[in-house]
Amino acid sequence: MKRISVREFGGPEVLKIEEADDPRPESGQVVVRIRAAGVNPADTYMRSGAYGSRNPALPFTPGSDGAGIVHAVGPDVSGLKVGDRVYTCGTLSGSYAEMALCQRSQLQKLPDKVTFPEGAAIFVPYVTAYRALFQLACAETAATVLIHGASGGVGIAAIQMARRAGLRIMATAGTAGGLELIREEGADICLDHHSPDYRQAILEATSGKGVDVILEMLANVNLGHDLELLAEGGRVIVIGSRGPVEIVPRNLMSRNASIIGMLLWNTPPAALAAAIAEVNKRLVGGTIRPRVRAEIPLANAPEAHRLVMEPGAGGKIVLIP
């Protein structure tokens, strides 16, 4: 089979396509023939060696998100058979490949109405959004949520689930296309985060009260300002950050507010399983549907890693083996 391999940390150019033996499943394991692999910003951090203690050991094949067909099933596996359509919630061997080895617990059946590229856009974006909104922020019906960078994979997932939960949604994007996308997804108020007065518009839209929950994708840019937009008891969930930031703690103290950081890979197993189950329930029920921005050949993985970090996101980037 063909796979992408990282043999040294560095820029996108370290992503090399190579030949490898097909994986063979052991007890409790399944081999999936990958039809699409999802690309996430976290993949670029691991590739560059910037993930600290979460850096994988070299060499490795990137990728947690994927979708495809069950190719082989090991002993002691129930509920799946060769030929079943599945999507991955993590892998053992990496999804940037023609085949991926997975634990049975890392696989969910993919509904027939969901394409393989869409299936490769489920796990990291939707489980991250669910955990942020409902497990950490404890968002309830009629709460107001501000989703920064809402035209990306996590942002789109958050809009879809927040809308279904009856939340009032404010969302930001940085391009005309991104703003149109979040309008189509159902955000109540869409804001250009390049506009100098967009924060004032948020306060005016809440009659000065502020927002109950903020999902923050770029904390190093926004976090200090976020604290001025919170309502009493408001919560900021930090999902992404690319550097340090200075804040004024009194903005938290005066609002009895909180900042909660999250990393999907640190989610306790029981909470992760519960989040996956809730996302799968919504997928089967048709209340969520991933958006795919671009389908790129597996050999062009370096291009995908450059693209995923550029501004102007408009859905998920996937690799096609």
C-alpha cells in the first residue's frame, strides 16, 4: 500500500509518500481501506514537532480522521464485517494511507447517505465542537454563543449542533465566502472579524449583556478581547492557539467568568466515548452534515498541510488515496 510517512519533524515538505506492507489485524483490530482522510491543523503541529509531549514517535503516518471500507477483521471483533462502510475516530497506524489499522472501538458505521469525504470530516471537528459546547461550556437552550473562525471544520460543526440545541449563534469569519458559508449554516449574526467594530456589534446585539459562551480557535489573537465580551458567568473554551497572549484577570473576576482549555487527545475515555456516541446519533439522524472544502490526492499531502493553515477556511480538507 501507499502511505504518507514523516521521518523527521519539519515543514510540509517532510511529508513523503512511500510503499509499505499492508497492515494485518490482531485481536480486536480492523483494517480499513481508506477512501478519504481528513486533514486537521493538529496534524501540522505533530508534523512540525510543535506538539510537545504529544509529538508522535518518528517515523509515523499522520491522520486521525478517515472513512472507507472494512478490508479485514481480526479475532474478537463484533459488529463489523468486511465490506462495511465506516469512519474513524482515531487510528493505530494513521489515516494518510491506502489502508489504516484501527481498534474496533475507533470505528463507527458510516450512513449510506454520507460520502467518504464527508465521513473523513467527522471525528476531530464534531467531537471537538460537542465537547466544547456541551461537556465543557455546558451550553443550554437560549444561551448566546460566539464562535470565532466559524467557517472552519470545528466552527461549522459547532454552528450545526448549536442551532439544533436552540442556542443563539454569533459567528465570525474573515472572507466574503466564509461569511456566506456561516449564514448558510444558520448563524443568527455573522461578523467579519477584520472589521474594527465587530466586537462593539456583539455587545450591541446583546444589549450590553455580553455572550454566555465563546468558542475560541485563535486564542493568541482574541482571548484578551474575548474577556470583555462575556456575560456574567460566561465561559471561554480555548480550542486553538498559536502563541502567547496577555489578558486582564479583572475582566474575569468582575464577571465571575472562566477560561477553559481543551485538547481532544486529553479527553477522559468515558467523556470521549460519550461525545462520539452523541455525534454519531446526530449523524445518523441527519442533523449534522460535514462540509468538504477540497479533495486533494494523497501524494499532495504537503499542499494540503499548507492549505489547512491559510486564512479563509471553508470546510474540511481531505486527502484521497
